[in-house]
Amino acid sequence: MSLLEVRRLTKSFGGLKAVAGVDFRLDKGEIVGLIGPNGAGKTTLFNLISGYLTPDAGEIYFRGVSLIRQKPHEVCHLGVARTFQIVQPFPNLTTFENVMVGALNRASSFEEGRALALEILKSMKLFEKRQVLAKNLTISDRKRLEMARALATQPDLLLLDEVMAGLNPSEVEEMIRLIQRIRKQGVTLLIIEHVLKAIMSLSDRIVVLHHGEKIADGSPEIVSRDTGVIEAYLGDLLLS
């Protein structure tokens, strides 16, 4: 059984079909990249999986349990966490307090949550900034804080939405290493990303969306040579 299975998922906004009959799966331990042009339906797909939107049609199963009509906090309790394209920390809470919000979502006690939060802050290289207000962090630190808060919910599946956007090349390299470390800890990842070098090096498989439809699903090597993908998306990136 796949960890996550999406079947014929469809979502429209008025006359716009943002996600159109999408099928794909994730197996435990995989890193799968989700790419495509702006407006392809990637973040809408994340919102459907994580319970922020209800699909018009189709099915989503996580470990065999349907996520349809589950609320975001219920999806989180089942073991699915996500970050947001525009980071959304609690600006007037410290870095530590932000991560504690995630930790207390599933921890059985305050002390367990505190220990988990401190451990994650260390692994995400934020421990030295644990008493800094989130609004005073750099963009790189805020990206890692968003990931740390999601990891504190102890997910089996982590959805990352453009965590490398706005980062310089050395910060991108550091983020790649952090994501690889997260996978080694047993977390499966589905990643939306426009940084081509990063997504190609990280992913076991890549799913490509265009106008809400899946146009490719395969290894980075196969997808990067797909003429339809090059025409729809990769050609512009390679020329930029």
C-alpha cells in the first residue's frame, strides 16, 4: 500500500479547473518533486491534501484512510504536515514558542513537547535563535522555522511549498542538506519547488502539472527529457 494515493482529484474555482483528474502516489521514504508553471495547480493540490480545500471529485488516501472532508488539524493528527509558500510564523512569538505550537499538537505533555521542540531547533540550526521573535528572523531562518514547526507535529509525510524561494545559492545548498537529513529520519516528502537544480538532485520521482493536469510522472532523468515537459515548463527555466 502506498503512503499517499491521489485518485482523479479535481477542483474548480468558478470556470477555472485548478486541478483536473490528477492521479499519483507516494511510497514511504520517497522524495517526490511536484513541478510546473505558476498557476499549474500545485499549491491547490497541497491545500486539497492537507484539508484546507474540499475536492469536487476524486479521492485522497493516506495509509489507506480517506482524507476527504477531514479538517486540517485532523489531517495533521493523522501524520501529514505542510509548510506554506508565504511563510506564516506567529510574528510576536519567539522561535521556540512557534515550534512549541507544532509540538503540542501531538505531544502527550508540555515537557515532551518542550524536549521535542528544542531537539528540532537544534537539527534545523535555529537553537541559538530560540528566543528571537519570529518577525525579526531573516527569510532563510523563517523558512527553516516554518519547516521546524511542521516537523514538530511528528509527521510521516511532509509537504514543502517552495521552501527555497528567495534563498541565495549557499542557503539553497544548506536547505538541500536539511531535506536529505529529514528523509533519513524516516519522513516522506512531497516538494513544490522552482529551483531546478535542487528538485532534480533531491527527488526520486517528479510529478509535473500543467493547467491542472498531470503531464508527466517519472524519474528526474526521464522527466527532464520529456518533450511535453520541456515545452510546458523546463524550456523557460533552462533559458532563464
